[in-house]
Amino acid sequence: MTILIKETVKEISRLSEDEQNILAIYIKKHLKELLAEAQREKYIEEGNYNIDDFNEETKQAIINIEEEENLTICTNKNDLYNQLGI
């Protein structure tokens, strides 16, 4: 067991029994998704990623920039607010 896992288990042990049970149920139910998300975050942090490692909003922003579509070009925030009708 890694040191990080041991530290996490120690923190979890400080929770009430009910909180530990709730957390355990959640982790069991979502373990696959949690591991996938953790891996994506690690790739992004290391700079070793592809567009699929980002969430949908970020992916769309990257695509818009790359394809120069749906972009709002503004000189300052007032210009942006005017273009957005705010």
C-alpha cells in the first residue's frame, strides 16, 4: 500500500462510521469513473494529453479556437458585454 493510500485511509478513519459507509458505497459505485477522471487529470497535469482528456466545455472551446468558429473577439470586457447583450 502506498504512503498516499495510507494517509487517505487515516483521514477516512477520522470520519464517523456512517460517513465511512456512505463514502465506501459511493466509491464502490463510481470507482471506474473516479479512476478514469484521476487518470485524465494526471495526463493533463503532466502535459501528456489529448483533447478527449478534457471536459465537454473545454473541448468545445479548443475546437472553436482551432476552427475559428463561434469566437467572440473583444478589446475589453465592456465590448464583450455589449456583444453579449448584457
